[in-house]
Amino acid sequence: MINRSPDRFGSYPAFLAKEFMLPANYIIAAGIGVLIHLLQGASILSSPVPYLVPVFVQALSKAYVKYQNRFSQMLLSLPARRSDPAFVMDRQGRVLLSTGRTKEEFKKRGITHIEQIIDFEAHNRINSATQTRLSGDIEVESYSPKFDRWYKVKVGQDPKDECLLVWFEDITQRRELDNKLAKIREFSNQIIIELPSLIEQDTSFQKLSALILELGYSAVFIAKFSEEQNLSGNVYKLQGGELVSSEKVVVFPESEAPIWLSRREGRITYAEKSIEQSEAEFQQQYPFDPQVVGFIGAPIRNFINYHEAEVSIIAFNLDRSIGSGDVLAMEVLANSARSVSSLIGLANQNERKFMQSVTGLCAAAEYSDEITGEHILRVNHYSELLAKELGLTPQEQHQIGQVAAMHDIGKVAIPHLIKLQRTFTVEERREMQMHTIFGAQIIERMMGCCSAPEPRLSMAFEIALHHHQQWNGEGYPNIIQSDGSLAELTSKEIDYYTPFRPARGEEIPLVARIVSLADNYDALRSRRQYKPAKGHAETAGLIRSDDRSGTAGEERFGPDVMEAFERVHSEFDVIYRNMS
């Protein structure tokens, strides 16, 4: 609603005065006066009245009309003032009328048709709707190569009219923000997928910095609270197309460096060097850490800074002015960084707990034996090396490097046999062979306690059950039924498994054959009460061909595992010597 002043005609005299100042009014009045005199058959100079009356009539009437329509005229001038295009076109898309900035831009760029401004798909949608004379306005989003902007294009139409009103709304910033948020979502999803590998080597901040640089910044400093409550982290930038990192930078709490600003003010902080400011004045106002400035290697023109919990981010030198979209993107980025950091921290905590449980179980299994904890770790390392050589995925390599040592956890069920100082009887040997079944049963019970599948325990199950199976079918335990399927491992009695046969060939999981070789190698290298330790060359020879049984390595572990061992066996020796 328009609030009118109490004096409705207070500004009317001003409109009237303007009309009296217009020469056109007097020219028209003179013409009318001459015409009146001629029609009356009088001299054109016989009376001044026919000249004066039209002047007053025109001035009074036109001033009143303009006064009454003064707000409408102001509203109608709006399209001329808009920076975004607004114009009238026909149903074929030809520009009929434009004014103000739109007219200037169209003339400069030679635009006479809407198809010159919007992309092909948007033009087809508008053309289809206007040609079929659908009722109601049309609204599409389009990229304009002419203006290098994204627009929301609105076309106002009435089926009865031949002309259409078109106005554009610049949505470039919104589209850019959408793209930024999409990239941040993609980053978060990728981090979740890569979480297992990030637990082993946390590169999440490098990945985050690459994303921030992709958004148009030239450098970024990502830091976390240290135990001393300093901010400690690295600066990242692109150099020759590659992401490079500074040495560790520590910024102390008493520092005035801008990375502390958002923490002190409790909000996102950002600043730009004004045209009037010198670089020295901007640096004095915002004293950046010398290590950071030195690594960036260029004057800092602008920055934006935010934090979430223990993580702080400050990004430098955006390739344009910092806008509201950049502020929102930084807030989401900082939140994502904090979430990722927390997620990796929790995952590492869970990883430590898992490994503590695994190590404890393995230690319990070997407690009565003379095998040491180093044996457990070495078997893990041998197995991970072989898994890599055999082309298992990085995740599978990491997993076998954690659970290979669980192969003998079934020994906890037969402690009375572990420390015997004599050769086993036939029945004792059969009972000892049951440690593979007991181990699988223990791990199966562990898997039942998990609310979701745990791939590491599934792998450990296969290893514990099959690590004494042989490629030629001469191993143990008997677990394959006559139809080739795996028997149910429900019994703890030896005789239950007598009707079955051992697994052979491809029936034996690859991870079990890997661990079998790794365990054999370390057992031969290790000193026991009943035997001395063997050297690497002798051990490798026995792996190739066991003179005790006359069995070749390919017959026990499979040709693929033996070929991999031949390629990397020297690294087995390095692992043994480094971890003894």
C-alpha cells in the first residue's frame, strides 16, 4: 500500500511548472491558435486568446495526468534500471522492445533474438510453450554464453497476446554455490568410501585442501589443536599442477595471526585488501604467520577463516571478491573437516580396540607355546606382502595384515597339547588338528556379536579354518562333504568330521594359502626347544620342496602363491631380521 501525504496535491504545482517550461506546448498552442483564426476567417493576429487557452489547457491537463501516474511511471522505469535483461519479444523470439541497460547491452552485442542469449535446450522449451500458446508464465534456467552468466528466464504470456514480456534473473552465484556444495558432498562421500585406507594413512586434510583450491583459492592452511593448545598444521597450494605442502606450522594462542580470528569472534571471519590499502597496511592489520606467507609466495589479497571443534581452516586469495556463497561454503567445509577428523579418530579408536582384541586372542592361543609376539606380527607382515604381490585390493591387503595372526587362536581350546615335550600319539595329533575347527567356531561366535558384517572376521574365519589345507588335498581338517559343499561346523567331536575330506585346489581360500606359507616360513626361521632356527636360504629351499614329506611348494600352497613368494622371498628375510 502507498502511503500518501495529507496534502494530495502538494506536488502538483511542480508538475504544472514543468509543463509551462516545455517549448512543445507553445508550438502546439500556436498551431491551434492559427487554425482557430483561419476557421473564423479572421487575421491570425486578431486575438491572443486562441493562443493562450491551448497553452493553459495542455499544461493543466498533462500535468494532472503525469501527477496522477507519477508512481506508475516510476514502476515502469524499473526494467530500464535493471542490470539483468528485460524486454518484449514476439512469439518467434524476436526482440521488439528493450530499454535502459538492456537496450545498451543488446546493441553492443548485436542481440536481436532470444536464441542468441540462452542455451539450446532452454530456447526449445520456451519456443514450444509459446507456440502452443499454453496459459500461464514460463520459467526455465539457462546458461548464457553471451553474458557468461546463469539466468532464471521468465516469460509472461497470455494466449491472446502476440507479444511476450521476458525478464532474466541472475542466478550465477546460486549455481556456483550449488556446485560447491555438490563437490563438498562428493568429498564427504569419498572420505567414507576411503575410510579404511585413511585409518592407516590419514590424507583427509590433503584431499580437503585440494577441494578448497579447486573452489578458486590459491592456498589454504588447515590446522588442529595440539596437546599444548596450539594450532598446528600445514599450508597447501598447487605448484606445477601438483598439490604441495609446507612443513608443519605451529601458531601459538597469543599470536595475532588471523587463523585465530574466528575462534576469538565466534564466527566466520573474512577480509579483502581495499584499493586504498597498501600490502604493508593490510599485512599490519592482519599479521599472517611468516611461515605461511613465505610458503604462499605471493601477497595476500583476501582470506576467509572458520573453525569447527579442533579443526581450523583459513583459505587465501580467492580469485574474486568473497561473497555470501563463499561464506556458506566455508561453513560447510569446516563442518565437513571436523566430521571427517572425528570419524577418522573414532575409526582409529575402534581399530586399536580391534587390534587389542586380536592381539590378546593370539597371545592367549600362543601363551603355552614358545612362539613369541614377534611371530604374530611377522606373520601379519609376510601375509600383507604376499597379498600385495598377488594383486589383492589395498583394503584386503590391510585386512590380512591385521588378522593373519588369528590363524591359530583355536589352540586356546587345547592347552594340554601345546606344551607337550614328546611326539604326539595318533589320537593327540587328531585332536591337535581340531584347533582349526575350534578357531573357526570361536571367530564365528565373534561374528555373531557384531550388529553388521565384519569383513576382517570373515577373512579370519577362512584363515583359521583352512590354513592347514594343502593344494593337493593332503591337509586338514576334513570339512568338505561328498557334494563338494562345506560341512556345518557345529560339533567339537573329532569323529563328526571323519566322513568328510580336506579341501583342495581352488576350494581353499587364497587368503588361507597366503597365511599358510607365511606361518610355515616363520616357524622354520624361529628357534624352538626341539629345533634350532634356520637361515633364510635353507627356509626358502624347504618352502620350495619339503624334504620331510617330499612335497613341493606348489602342491602345498598352490602355484600362484609360490610364484609370488619367489618374487618377494628376499623381503621375507628383511621382515624377519627387522622384527626379531
